[in-house]
Amino acid sequence: MSKLTKILIFILVVIFVAYLGVNVYGQYQSNIKYDKTAEEFEQENRKKGKTIDDLKADLADKENLINRQSKESMDKEERQIRETTEKFVRLLLEQKPKTNFTDKKDDMKPLITEKYFKSLFGGKSEARYNLYGDSEVENINVYMDEFKPENDKYTVFVEFEEKQTDIEDGNKEVKKQGSGKVTLERTKNKWFVSKFERFALDPTNS
């Protein structure tokens, strides 16, 4: 075998080995790139899925708000606010002799938020409303600003007459004019009282 032939064979072997090396390295890089791309693809899909869910929720909220802006729906919600406020004020302030404020728990719970329920019936706070007489509430008037469906918190003002009979003082009867501010919050498509601040129109009212 001539020297030239040996050189040609050597060159061909080198080229073949180099070709194999390039192919193996290329396949390796391709696998890495594919794995990385698959992972990124999965992450992007998860993000897209979350974004779609967020968009659906946002769209549902907007559709709900649009539906609530109809006159019929607004009248219904305003009526619910007034009825809930009146029931709450009457239930909170009226008291019969020899009864305890805690007796009102079951009736009060559907009208108020969980947080306010704990505030009214937790610890010593419930003693503030225990009376030693007969207390009745009459002529409850609820005053509201223009109802806006986009708000999930609403404040109304109430005026009322209280008639209290002190059974420990010969059934002495006293009438007082009272008023207060009631805050309501909308949760799960329903309005609940979350706060009550009482103030007086009559100087003798406490």
C-alpha cells in the first residue's frame, strides 16, 4: 500500500469519526432543547389555563354586575337592604322582661356577617344589650342614598321611636327618639349587616 493511499484512508477515518461526533453531539443538544421546550410549553399552558380561568371569572363578575344594573334587580336589592336593616334594628333593640340578649342569636345570625355576630355575642359585649324592662321599637324609617350595584358595601341611616317600660319602677313608661347608622356588606349575593352605630336625636336618649 502506497504512502498516498494510507494518507487518504487516514483522512477518511478522521472525517467519519468527526461526522459521528457531530451527529451524536447534535442529537444530545436536540434532546436537551426538546426537554427544555417541553417544560416551558407545559409552564406556558399552565399560565394560559390560569389566565383563561381569571378571564372567565372576571367576565362572570361583569355579567353579574350588568344583570344587577337592571331596574328590577336594583329595586330588589334596595328592598332587601331596607328589610334587613329594619329587622335588625327591631331585633337588636327590642327586649322583653326576664329575657336575655343571647336568646336572639338564632334570629340574628341570618341578618349579620360572621364577624359582627362574634362581636355581638362574644364575651362581655352581649351584656350591653341586656335590659331590665320591656323595650319596643316603633316607626322605623330607613334613609338611603342612591343605590349603586358596583358597591359591595352600603351605609344607611335609621330613625325610630323606643318605648321602654321599667318594671322595677312601677311600670314607668318612657318614649325616646333614637337614630343610628347601619353598615351592610354584600356576600354571596345577599346583604348582611356588618356594623351598627347608635346616636340620639332626643337628648334624654342614651
